[in-house]
Amino acid sequence: MKDGIHPKYYSKAKISCACGAEFSVGSTCEKIQVEICSQCHPLFTGKEKLLDIAGRVDKFRERVAAAKKFSQVEKLKGEDVEREEQKKKPVKKLVIKDAKDKAK
């Protein structure tokens, strides 16, 4: 290894967790702060928390239902607009003449 290009190595660096646990390890940093360690992580402690998946699914289904209802309302609004436009158009009257009327 070349001299002078590597960072200083601390063989007894202190790692302190938010739960209060402290460890000594080798690192290039003298002090390290972490939020979770093996003392407080649910996988190691056996205190796993279950997520409320059913609540999330229900919220998703509510959003889907609301979106369908909204699209139906928009579709009905579109039909109402078409009806109004048809009412505004002048009605062309067809005049049917008999063959006898043409002869006159």
C-alpha cells in the first residue's frame, strides 16, 4: 500500500445507536451514529410488527370505486352535452311531394 493516500483507521471506533447501545468496531470514522442496531431491530429481538395490509387494501378499493363513479358522472355529463347540442340544431323538414304535384 502507498503511504499517505489512505484514510486513518480507527480499530476501536464507537458506534452508538438511538436505543442507547454502543459497540466498538474497526472503521475509518471515529464515531458513528445509527438509528437501528441488533439490540433494537425487530428481526433480532423477535418483536416483529405486522402491517395493517387490510386497511391499505380497503383504501385502494375506495379510490378505485370513487374513480369509477367519477368516470360514470363524466360520461353522463358528456351525454347531456350531446343532447343539448342536438336541441340547438335546426331541424330540417323534409317535404315530400307526390308525383301528381310534380305534374302540375
